[in-house]
Amino acid sequence: MPPAQAHAARPPHRLTVPAVLAGMRLDHALAQLLPQHSRNRLKSWIEAGQVRVDDTAVVAPRHKLRGGESVTVTELPAVADARIVAQPIALPIVHEDAALIVVDKPPGLVVHPGAGNRDGTLQNALLHHAPSLATVPRAGIVHRLDKDTSGLMVVAKTPEAQLDLVRQLAARTVQREYAAIVHGDLARATTVDAPIGRHPTQRTTMAVVAAGRPARTHVDVVERFGCATLVRCRLETGRTHQIRVHLTALGHPLVGDPTYRGRRVAARGLPPEALAFARQALHAQRLGLVHPLTHAPMQWESPPPADFAALVGALRAAARQEPA
């Protein structure tokens, strides 16, 4: 049986509203009674007429409950986006089980189709690898990496696993660690705690802005080359371009970053490999989370790709040639 049909065949949820939820909105009450589903999903089912209260269809999420009502919820299967087609694209998989796929994304691979990238993306590759992902929102993708950032990403294979992972991300319990190479000599570890939002004038980029969303990045020094520094970045939050924006605000933008260069970066001492590096030097090297089914802690590591490793080697060689 195809995944969508199997999902549609699930029996309805039959619930009784407890007295403690009297006076609560229908969508908020269902979020407590059916915590395995997201509020957005429950709201869409209400608005589609899939929720009946005392055998009457209710389509208003704000409907107030008095307590004691009988509620029937009939799930709707996720609808696949016919515009996003499965494509046989090489997909480096580090782990896969019934709930998760962990991918080691190569640099240059876009995560979602969008303007200028209608296909050839990670999402197209996932749909070819696991066709059942067509019935999971966004093909199970719960977080993203920029096109030119390499490294580990987790993908959920079921809506339930996806919701669990989204909640872990919101609770900041997912461990994400990145290797990065920055301009300049960063002498000591630091934490950047600065809100991030849309740039006030350059609307396609992000910036540290007072009205932005809270963002925190821990930066540890791994190796100093004089002209550049290899650092480890640990995320507490997951804002768009967070590491790139925070390192620029710190005065040490990523080597190769075409967008967040900050003020003019002195190139003195940089070897040709660093000057010619064609992407931001950023790699998601470690990912840790709690498995949605087994509830066991899991962790994966990914060595930097060849271009990143070659850049580190060139910087070490240049540092050895510098006069004492």
C-alpha cells in the first residue's frame, strides 16, 4: 500500500475533553491531547473540517470548549508537492533507520528547490532515495545548511519523527558543531551573544540587529596560523546564516565567504589557496540528538571535505614559513 494511502487509513482519534481544559481553544486543547502532532497540522485539520465536536464539524481553531465534549479527529495525509520531482543524485548517507536519515551534504548542493534552483537539490535526491518522504512535509528536512556549507544534516522519515526533531531543535538540545576557518588571528575562545535579523538595507542578507531574534554562538580556537584561525563553533540557536553573521560581527569573517566579508579584510600572509577558496570555509562536523523512537542519545561526526582539509594544510605550511 502506498505511504499516503496507509496514512489516510488510520482510524480517527476519539477523545473526551477533560474538565481541566474547559474554556480552552480547540486547537490548543488538541495540541495537549494529541502531542504527537504539531499545532499547524492540527489547525489545518480543523480548518479542513476533519474535527468534529459532539458530532458537529468545527472549522474554527478558536472554538471554545466547555469540557466533557466528544471530539473526533480524522487525519489527512500529507500532500506531496508535484513540482518537486525525485532525481537520482548521489547522496552520502552516514546513518539510516526507520525514523532518521543522516546525510553528509557536500558543498555546492542546495537543500530546497527555489528561485534559480528548481531541481538538483538535496530534497530531490531524498525523494529518489526514499519515495515515502513525499508524504512528509518538506521531505522530512528539519534544518538546513547553506549551499556552500558542507556537513551533517538530519532528515526525518515520518511526520512523528519530524515533529520530535523540531521540538528538540526548539528546546536547543540538538548538538551542532562546525569547523570554520576565519580571517585573522583569533587569540582566545569567546561567545557571541547577539540578536540576528534581516539587514536593514540589504534585505537578502542577515545582520546583528537590536530587534532581531536571540542568537548565541560559542567559538573555540583549534589552531592559529597568524593570518587565519581554525575554530570550532557550537550553536545554541539556529538562526539563518548565524555563524557567518556572528563571526563577521566578531571581526573575523569566514575565509571565502562571498557575502559576509565585514570591513575590508587584510589578505597579508594568506597563501594562494586561501585567497582562491571558492566558498565559505564552514563544515558541520558533529551532530548529536536523541533518537525519536528509541530515545537513546546518538552522535555522528564527519571529517572535513578535501577542499577544506587542503586549505588547512596550506595555512599550516604558510605559518611554518613565516619568520619568527
